[in-house]
Amino acid sequence: MALTGEMLIGATRLRGTERPVRAINPSTGEAMEPAYGGGTAAEVERACALAWAAFDTYRATTLEQRASFLETVAQELMELGDELVERAVAESGLPRGRIEGERARTVGQLRLFAQVVRDGLWLDARIDPALPDRKPLPRPDLRQRQIPLGPVAVFGASNFPLAFSVAGGDTASALAAGCPVVVKAHSAHPGTSELAGRAVQAAVRKCELPEGVFSMLFGAGSVVGQGLVADPRIKAVGFTGSRAGGVALMKTAAARPEPIPVYAEMSSINPVFLLPAAMKARAEAIGKAFVGSLTMGAGQFCTNPGLVLAVEGPELDRFVAAAAEALGAAPAATMLTPGILKAYQEGVERLSNAPKVQKVAEGLLHNGPTQGQAALFMTDAASFAADPGLEEEVFGAASLIIRCQDTGTMRDVAEKLEGQLTATLQMEKEDVEEARALLPVLERRVGRILVNGYPTGVEVSHAMVHGGPYPSTADGRSTSVGTLAIRRFLRPVCYQDFPAELLPEELRDNSPLHLLRLEDGKPVQH
Amino acid sequence: MALTGEMLIGATRLRGTERPVRAINPSTGEAMEPAYGGGTAAEVERACALAWAAFDTYRATTLEQRASFLETVAQELMELGDELVERAVAESGLPRGRIEGERARTVGQLRLFAQVVRDGLWLDARIDPALPDRKPLPRPDLRQRQIPLGPVAVFGASNFPLAFSVAGGDTASALAAGCPVVVKAHSAHPGTSELAGRAVQAAVRKCELPEGVFSMLFGAGSVVGQGLVADPRIKAVGFTGSRAGGVALMKTAAARPEPIPVYAEMSSINPVFLLPAAMKARAEAIGKAFVGSLTMGAGQFCTNPGLVLAVEGPELDRFVAAAAEALGAAPAATMLTPGILKAYQEGVERLSNAPKVQKVAEGLLHNGPTQGQAALFMTDAASFAADPGLEEEVFGAASLIIRCQDTGTMRDVAEKLEGQLTATLQMEKEDVEEARALLPVLERRVGRILVNGYPTGVEVSHAMVHGGPYPSTADGRSTSVGTLAIRRFLRPVCYQDFPAELLPEELRDNSPLHLLRLEDGKPVQH
């Protein structure tokens, strides 16, 4: 498929008239064809108008129609074949294996949401039958279901050009909920975005859905991004990116005449707690595995382990030595964009210059453009507490060890951390009481707690939480990965004393859907 | 129990030092004893510190302990006996029957949440078992549950001195979720608040819970109200009241270093759609029943029907004549406070003076202090569209009929309405197609749709939604009445590869709780 450099607005393609951008191949430093012109307020307006016009029709599709649409999107993505993989590799600098894995994840995610749509549990159907003879007052017949919020603005993320981008998790869960989607594509991978966007567009056409179910715009954050979030027809926002970017969208959304929810996944340093018995038993192995997680994907994961807490002493020395050895052999890795590399280098510089912070290890020097050198730093708990800047995420393969006097100090540090996506415990049986004391602190601060693993690698499943208290996300009541992500785009509606013919199918007495429903508060498989 | 005029901070009682307020008995206009001194920033600080200190212990209580605590609160409320009823009648001007009904509802609500806590469905327990042999990568063991957000600030509402106040729906659902509560009592019913607050305090003591599980403060909105919402230990807010009040809290919550959710139930005019066949069949009966709903409780309900839409013609004339007759016999009713009466009179004055609005009926003149005279107005659709001020809620027994040319105009008006708690259809079988055309519009705008009923009267049950898009509430994804209200105070946490001994009981393989859980996405009754 020849790339055209055009935006997708409903069923049409359109060249943006604002300052064009080209992707930079970060492995070579070269600009890639074609150029992608940016959208204006007029295109934002047009995409939102189409999305709004499509909303009632799209949300009225049957579960089967909607599920089959999601599967068609998956199919269309796969049919792009190698072209999609090669373009994504070229635009992101990520290795082919990773992009293939990410494609499998993206397609699997769409199919999982198709299954979720068919199951219908997300409808949370509830029926409280009428009690006409109840005293002192009769009870009316009350039925409840969840309905979609409305059109959703989705922002493509730089670090997952497939799985968190045009046809990624936010789009999949919003479409599953019944919400049309308007994507602002990320300028780091416009060609990948065009390919994925055209796959979704083709699926909309094949499934004979209204064209406004999906649009995709390129352009400046200040015009297209802010414009989408401010548009009255947009009813929710999905975003993965920087804290500054997410906070700017939150402000715009809160200042609207009708404020809307923003689901921004923003920043996290994902503390790893090395408990004493685990360190005694396997400090070297932990050090080596930790470096594997730290350097994976050039450290460009929301769940990258950017903070390590351990008790000072010979075990920590062993951990540091093993980590330094592993890191010393870690090749510099191509980062997503020159801008991300620059921010990473500034973050490393900041840590290097911090008065009470020592660099204890580093990766191999770069041997190509846009490559980042991994780095490991160490400080003590008091110095960490004294400098809030040390808690800022450095996006890339950099991490900071906090040397603690004892496990009580580890807990004190944890108690003061900002909200995080994850926390990890390295522990042995003998550490159980220490872990138990830490858990309430961690539960209050993070969305996912791992034992003896590493936070990178986020499973797309029913029990996953990729979310957490602010500022790891804008809304800690949600997850952006896993099937619960659909709930972000829903709200409840109650139908009182409705005649059967006006009730939605899922709430009728003899529903053909055979859903699990709450009847008078009790789960009943119909 | 002798009223002391004191605030409740954990297990202690304390006289506020700020400007004292006395309740005004709106039926007599007299100030009541005792005086209630207002709290300062120091008391806010103390209550929040205690709530925070109690949080981990309280949320770790077993389901049975927490359920039994809620039942103890209900029991303690009932044991206040007639003293509570009499004080609430005196402070609110509401009739005894209504207050007794409200007490039954409040106690029933606490007991219903006790049952919800025991059922454990709110935990939304999910288990995705490990798949160690999966290719290309094994899947870890993932388990998810919902945990409470943290201490919640609850604002007592003037119009439900029991059911939406100190021990009302917000408090019951927050306590059920595992959140300590700090109440800002409403200054219109401080004595009722003290009695209810002491009942909760006694239940905390009897159940041997940490004292910080419940505190109650009096005082100014600018000090105590804003102070609570700004306190970093408060993690969510429950509010029922004016739009200005709710919006002020939303602003404060959004401006915090860590923004928090605000569940403010603010304003709604609850449109009633009179469809043609229903009007033909029973315009008079509808007019009479409508007036019953309009004047109930002096019109002081969030769900009061403040807007009526009908097609112009002889049926509408019949409706107006019947409503005018019923309203003409409706006695003026005592309103909650002199301030609420004043605002009501100003609202009626505004409608009376609006150029294209006619007063078509009014209730009987007042014969006591603080009494409001019901009023019914009429305008046409174009005039309504031209004056946004006509959509503002007039809290009390005033309503506005919109004369429409046809049902298409009714739909056009509906399409432009702000978010509402409810919408009502009066319809016959012949109206089904008209109703079907209206439904998508209404679903997008309201939380509850009723057929052939009236919106006043909100059942506390599993399928109820008392919520709706902004500005009817601050967060249309939620309900403040019914068992789903618990979800407002929860967030998901995922446990990855946890040893059984560290897992919460509800997520263990052999959980003694026998919950319904999602296993690999499928509901399994354990």
C-alpha cells in the first residue's frame, strides 16, 4: 500500500495544510517519505462532527456486530503484512522481533475485546423487579445497563507504535464500549499510523458502519490535540505520554463548559524493593535480571524500573557489582526519537550532577545516531528525601538505587513516593513479614504489585491493572491495559417501568443474549 | 440525649471556636438551641490526620466486621428514637411522616450496604492463572481486586437531613467501600447532624474500630469545606447541593497537587415529556399527578420536575387547566431555610419577569414564615431556546411548560438540554415510535428514564441511577443512590505472582469467602 501522507476523516483521505512533518529513522538519522501535513481546527471540527453523527448508530450495533468489527480491524492489520512491521521498525528504531510481538499483542487485544463485547459482562445489566404490593410504597421496575460516554479522543504514544497507538488499547477499548474514536497520531511514526489507520478505516467500510466511527488526524498538539479535547462532542480522552502533556490535557478538559474524564497514563518510576533474604540468597541474579528489565526496549517503557530500594551492606554491594557487570556489557540502544534521546541525556546529566548521587554503572557507548547509554545511579534515603527532583521519571534506561539503613527506612521512602504504575518485591520466604508490612503502603500508591518478577511486560488480560494513583495516571480508578479498560468509557443508565418493547435487548425478561445479570442484587445466568 | 453543640473528631467532642450558628425552625422562624461553633483549619487537620491513621486498619477489616459496623450504625440511629425525628422535623420544616420515611430509608440504606459488603461482588475479584508453558512468553499469575481510595469528605445536604446527610448515602457507600469519612455537617440541621453523628461515633466505639473512621465538623464552607477538599489525605468527595457549591469544590479538587474525584450532585430540571396519545387519553390525570410530584416536599428534590414538554393544542390546554386547578388548591409549604425560600422566590420572580414566559398557575399564598408558593409557567420552544437562563434550576415547587409545535420540536429541545438526573415519558402504546425516537437523545443526557411515573421518589436498590451527565453531577459515570454508589470510592489493584500467604483472602485459590469471581474472564462461583 503506497503511503500518501494523508489524514483520515471518516471515509475520506485529506492532506493536511499545516507545517508538514516527516518521520526520522532513528537508526540512520534520515528523514523518511512521505511528508505528513498537519490538520487545522477545520479538520478537528469535521472529524468530531462525523464522530458525533455516528455515535447513536454505532452504539446501537448488536454485540455481535461490534465484536465482528473489532475482529475485522485485527484482520485488516494482519493483512498489512510485512509493510506494517518494516515501517514501524524504521520509524521507531525498535527491533523487528519486538515490533512483531507488539503487532501480535495489538491484534490479540482487539480480539480479546471482541470476546469481552460478546460476553456482555461489561453491560453490568441489573434488574430490580417491581414490588407492587410493597408497603408503605410499591417499588417500580428498575433496570440498569452501562452505555458508552460518546466520541473519544485517543492520542498515539511514541513508545508503542502499534499497541498504544492508532489501533491500540485505548482505541480498542473505546470502540468496544461503543464510542467512536478520533485519533491524534503521534508524529514520531506517521507512516505506521497511516497504515494502521487505513486498516481501521477499511474495517469500518467492510462492516458497513457509519464513517464517523473512526478518524485520524496529524498535527500540532496545540491545534489538533487541544482542539480535540476542547470539542464539545468529545466525551473522554485516552492518552499515554509525558506528565506535562497529560496535565495540559487534564487542564483543558476540566476547563470545558462540560468537563470530561481524561485517562492519561503519564509517568512512573516503578520502585523495586530488594528484601534482605532475597538479597542474601541471590543478589547477583537479581542484579543481572534487573539490568535485563532496565535496558529492555532502550528503557522506553512506562513500567521501566527507575528506582531500586535496598538495605545497605555487603548484599547490596554484590547486587551493584552484578548489575554493573551486566550493564557494562549492555549495548547502547536506539531510542525512539532524537527528542526522546535528548530528554534522556538531560535526565542522566541531572542525576550525574546531583550532589549526593553517584553513578555506579553505565552501559556501552553509542555507536550510531539516536542511541542512549544506560546508566545506574545510587544515593541514600536522606538525600533522596531532600531532593524531590530525584523522583522525576527519566524516560530511558536509567535507574537510581536508594541505599537504606534498614527495611523500616525502605517503608518510609515508599510512604512518601508519588503514585506509581507498579511496585516490585524481590523476596524469599523469610521476607514474608517485611513484605506484609510493605503491602498496605504499596497498595495505596500503585496499580500493580509484583513478586519476584520485573515490571516491564504488561499482560493484556482480565486481571491486569496498568494504572495507578496520580501522577502515574490522571485517574487512578482506571486501567489502560486489560479488559477492565472498557469501563473508562461507560456510564450507567436506569430504565424505570419501561414497556418491554422499549427496553434494550440485554434488559428484557426474555433476553436472547443470555447474559449474567444482577437480579435484586444476586447474579443470575439468564 | 442532650445536644451539646460540639463537633465530633474521632472519639472526642469539641466545641468549635468560629462564629456559631443556630438552626432556624423554618415553621416558626425561631432560632434553636444549642449554638454550633464552627471548626478551624486545626480541626480539619486533626480530623483528616485521624482518618488517614485509621485507613489501613479500617480497610483491612473483614467483610463481616464492616457489614456489622454498618448495621450497628443503623441500630444506633434507630435507638435515637423520637428525639431524632422531632429534631429533624423542627430543623427542616418537613412533615413528620416524611422524616420517618427518610429515617427508614437511611437505616435501610445502611443495611443494604451491609449486605453488599458481605456479598463481596463489589470487590470485582479477578484471577488469570499463570500459563507457564505459553509461547512465546509464559503468563504470570494475575489477580485483581478493588480497594478503597482513602478518606472521603462528605457534605451534608440541606434537603435530606437524614438520607443525604451525616449518615446518608455518601457516608454509607464510602464506609462500605472501606473509606473513613469526615463529614461537613450542613448548618441548616446541626442538631439532627449531632444526633446522627453521635450514633456513628457510638457504632465506631462499639465495633472497636479506630476512632478516625468517622469525624464530623461544623463550620464555614470556605474554611471547613474547602479545607477538607484541599487536604492531601482526603482522596474523594461526596456532595449534594447547589451548582455553584459543587463547581467550587471541583475547582479546588482539580487544583490540588494530587487531583481527586468529586462526586457532586448539583442541579437538574428533570424534563417530563407528554406524548400525544397519553395527552389525548388522560391530560387531566397527568396534570393532577404532575402537580403532586411538583409540590411534594415543597418541591425541594433534586428530581423535581422543573420542565414539561408537550405539543401545543387542546390536549395541552386540558393539561394546563387540570394542573392549574390542582395547584390552586396546593397549600404553600414550609421550605428548608430562609435562604432557600429567598432563592426560590428570586427564581420565580425571574421566570415571572421573563419576556416570553407566562405564569399559568400558582399555589395558595403562604400562611406562615418560610413558606413557598408553588408556580407553573409556560413558554414556547423558540423562546426557551433563546434564553439559556430559563434552563436554570429553580429549587422548589416551580416548573416551566414548553409548548412545542410537534414532537420533532420536543426532540430538538431535548437535544439541547444540559445533563439531567432524570427524564420522564408520559405515553400510551400509540406513542411507542415517538418514544423510541426520543430515547437515544435522553440516554445521552440523563441517568434515569421513567415511563408513566414521576421522577420524585428515588428507590435505593441495585439498579437505581441517581446521577447523570454534567452539570446534573460532576461525574456522570457514577450514581449517588443505590448499591452501585460504592464504586465511586474504589480502584483496582493487581497482584502478580503473589505467594498465597500474601494474597488478600478474596483472591486466594481456596478463599473461604465463596465469592463470584472472574476466572480468565468467566464468572465462577467459588
